[in-house]
Amino acid sequence: MKIEIQDKVDNGIMLPLMEEFYTIQGEGYHKGTAAYFIRVGGCDVGCHWCDVKESWNPKSHPPTAIESIVDNAVKHSKTIVITGGEPLMWDMNPLTTLLKSKGVDTHIETSGAYELSGTWDWICLSPKKRMLPTQKVYEQAHELKVIIYNKDDFRFAEEQAAKVNKKCKLFLQPEWSKRDTVIPQIVDYVMANPQWVVSLQTHKYLNIP
């Protein structure tokens, strides 16, 4: 039975579901809008400042049939955000095919470190230095969101911006624990480089999930 379940997970028919919730999108281009979030377990990108490290081990989260996930999601919203963890560790084609059949918009938040799968209305690419995105994600990303932890991250942000498509929206977002230090730096940088936009984790200021 365990082998059968693992086979379904490997093929995207089941996914290690960490949590699912209806809330307000707190970050990036769609901030302030209502959306249903599906957080998939599993990530080996290993950001030391990650605020959901409990998502890293996929074995900590129950394999859940995508039919159940989709049924819950579409009851709440027409905008479904798949996040993690790193959702592209898994085949997103079955999940997004089922979601699209229900007439909803599909968004993903990803580091882009794995090959892009699934059908997406919006791709938020948040690249990390340790495992860089694949070429396909660069080409298709709608939004580039670079987390600023220290001054070198501005260099990294420009390096990543040079790789995405010309229509991609560019955001700089302070890492939450360093916000008091880096927000003034981000403000100055965006004023000097107005192709970038400031993104804040507004859901944390609003004290919502």
C-alpha cells in the first residue's frame, strides 16, 4: 500500500499537503486580494531564513488526493495559489488540470529550482542563490520577487532580472527578520531604480495567515 501511495505522489495524483487556507494574498503583484492557498510539503532549497521550515520534509505531511484538495479549494475562491515548500518538486500537471476544469485561476509561488510543470495563470518566481531557476521558469515568470537579506542580494536581484522575460514584474521584498535594516536600503534602491517595486509581507502586518 505504501508503494502504491508513493507512486501516486510521484505522479502528482496525491500530494503531501501541509496546509490549506483562505486568506488575503500578502505579497507581490496580487497583494490585498483574496485567494485560497494550498501549501505543499517538500523543499530542499534550504533557505536559512525560511519561515516555514516545517514544510521541508514531505514525509511530515499526509499524502492527499488532489480531488479532495481541489474540492476544498473551489468552495472558497476563484484564485488558487500553490505554494510550499517547493511545489515544483512534484508534478503539478494533474492538480492544475483539475483546477482549470473547475474554472479557477491558478497561481504558483516557486523558487524555480525544478522543471516547470502545470498550467498557470500567474507564476511568481522567487529565486534562491543555492539552487537557481530553470530556463523555462525564467521565460514564463510573470513576477520576479527577490528577498533582500543583505546588500549582496541587490546584486543577485539584478542578475536574476536580466534572465526573466521583458514583461515580468520586478519586486524587492525585505526578509522579515531583517526588515528594520533592509527596508531603508530597499526604498533607496527602488527610488534609484524605479523598474523595481517594493513588496512587503503585508499579511504579517495584518496578523493573518
